Amino acid sequence: MRHRLFIPSLMGSVAMLLALVLPNRAGAAISQGPLYTNAVASEQRRVLQFFEAQQSYQEQLKVGRQRYDQRQANRAKIIAAMSEELETRQQTVAIQPAGTSDGHAGGVILESSLWLALAVLSIGIGGTGVYLNRQRALNTSRQ
């Protein structure tokens, strides 16, 4: 019985060649004995790291607050400039009150709406008549 591992193939040849050529990086585990730690020193290191982390966090918060305040001040300046520009534009543009408009335009719209409604109504009545005539013709042809 031949095993598939020993069947010569391109992939097998490449794998064997790589295994032979590349260095094997295996290392032996050497015991250095027990490592003695100073519990007090490690606790002090831990407390010092925690304190430094909190100081760093507070500095980041301060910088973030300063950036936020600066953005808010810039937004306030932009809004003030835009409102001033709007006021100047409103003063330069002459806006007529709605009561002084010409009454003729409303009459044209009303007349065209009336004609449109009349046309839709007449098309609807005509279509209903054609439909009823076809139904009547179909009923008479079936009988």
C-alpha cells in the first residue's frame, strides 16, 4: 500500500526542498530558576502607571475641550456673519406685500383649472359611455 505522502508531485517536491533549505528556528527551553518579585515594588509600579494614565487622560480631555470650544467660537462667528449678510440682503431687496399683487394672475389660474376639470369630467363620461356600449354589445352577442 502506497501512502499519498510518498507519491512524487510538484507540491511535495517544493515542500521537501523548503524543509531542507530553510533554517529550523527551534530553541530549547532553558530554565532560569524561579523569578523572585518584589510585591511592594510591583504595586508601586502599578500605582504609578495608573496615575500616569489618569494624567494623560486628563490632558487629552483638556485638549479636546479646547478644540470643542474653538469650534463653537468659529461656528458662532460664522452664524453672526451669516445673519448680518441676511439682514443686509433683506434691506436691499424690495419685497412687495402680498395684498398689492395683480389680481389677474389668480383669475387665469382659476380659469385654466376650470377648463381642466371640465375636460376630465367630459372624458370620464365619454369613456363610461363607450364601456357600457361594449358591455351591451358583448351581452347581446352571447345571447
